[in-house]
Amino acid sequence: MKELFPAKHVMGFVFSLILTGVALLVYFMDMSFTAGMTVLLITAFAQATLQLVLFMHAGESEDKGSIYTSVLYGIIIAVLTVLGTLLAMIWGYV
């Protein structure tokens, strides 16, 4: 019966709840903007990595390289889109 219990997934879920609680503490504690954003960024990246590896099974296939390359490509496109939007809408370049 022990081999049927998804211990990794349960521990991942518990760690995900802990990361969410830490991020929620930023709201309730009186932190400076810099400290709060640092904690939020660290917990967000840890949460995204946890979700990708454990729950989306990115590390379980034989083709790990292409999966991580696709994720990196998606991150690059997202960053370029955000920077392009800021460039056009806020900073006034067209």
C-alpha cells in the first residue's frame, strides 16, 4: 500500500501551502517595499519551479532538455512582452 501513496505529491502540496502562507505574511506584516518584493519574488519562483517539476511532471520524461528549453523560451517571450508594453505605454516610445 505504501507504493500507492503519492508521498512526493503530498509533500509538494504541503510545501506549496507553506510558500503561499509566507507570501501571505508579506501582506500582514509591516515590511518595506523592497523586502516584501524580494520575499514575493523568491516564493513565486520557488512555487513555479515546484509546480513545474512535481505536478506537471517535467522531470519525469526522457526529453527533459526540450521541456526546460520550452519553459525558458516562454519566460523570455513573457519578459520581452512586458518590457515592450512598458516601453510603448509608459515610457512613451513608439
